[in-house]
Amino acid sequence: MSTQLRIDRSATAQVVRVSAAPLLTKIEVSGAIAGLVGGVTMAVVGAILAIAMGADLWKAPKLIATFVLGLGATAGTGFVVLPVIIGSLIHLALSALFGVLYGVLSCRIWKMPLDYGAPVVFGFVYGLAIWLVAYFVVLPVVNPLLLEIYAPSFLIQNMVYGMILGMTYAAFRSAPYIHFETRSPAKA
């Protein structure tokens, strides 16, 4: 925590300490890291499913890159450096952002315990919710090209993302319960 000193130049001349809360707490950092782990796992699952279906292994990152590069990102077949890198970076940035949101929702809003499988179940539901909103609300408006990704594959990837996000987040957070300040019994 950083502390700033502010000097009062009035007649009383006193020093006032102003504490600034850190921009990122353990909740946000843990969420971002867990989101990145989930995002990488999601990409690996997507690659495995693409190979199993005989599709282009690099189609998803190239479709994501159309946000920045336009339709030219999907022009080449196979691995094309710029679209794959840009699409992967966008995917990882969104994964980290959704990880931060997961941390804030699970710890600050709903104050969920981090053991007994709760993070995995919440992550599963969270991944399903991301898929529903992305596939039926956001992507048709923002980038309809991403709807070319086979829906069941995209659903599986998002649920895996959510579960891995939950497991990783719980591993990064040390205290499984929310601890309340307790007072020791008064001595007589």
C-alpha cells in the first residue's frame, strides 16, 4: 500500500497521511493469471477439437484477428503469422479480463468459498454464461465471422475455460474462507 504525504500549509502546519489503495489486489491479479491459464487451456482444447473435426487448426485465432485486421486475416490457409499472433493476443487479453471479472464476482460480490468444488462449479456456469452471451448476443453484432466456429466446439471450449479458471483461481487464493476479525475474550 502506498502512502502519500500531504502538507497542510495553514497556521497549524500539520502533516496528513493519505493512504491510496493499490490499483490491483490479489483478487484481480489471481483472476487475471487464472484467466490466462484458462485461455491457454481453451485454445489447446479448441486445437484438439479442430484437428478431430478436420478443420483448420488456426481458424479461430484468424477469425478473432478480424477485429483488427478485417477479412484479410482469414485469407490464407494454415498458419499465417500476423493474424494468428494478433488473434491469440486478443484471446488472451479477453481471457485475463474475464478472469478478473470472475475473481470480483466470486470473492467480492457473492463471497463464495474457495473449496469443496465451488470454484469449479461456478467456473463451469460462468463459462456457459460467457458462451451464451458471446454466441447469441455479442458476436452476431460485433463480429459475425466468429459464428463460423462450430457451436458445440465453442461451447465445450468455454466450459473448459470456466472450470480451469475456477480451479486455478482457487489455487492462487490462499484462504479458502472469508475470515472475519475475531476478538479474544477479555481478561478478567
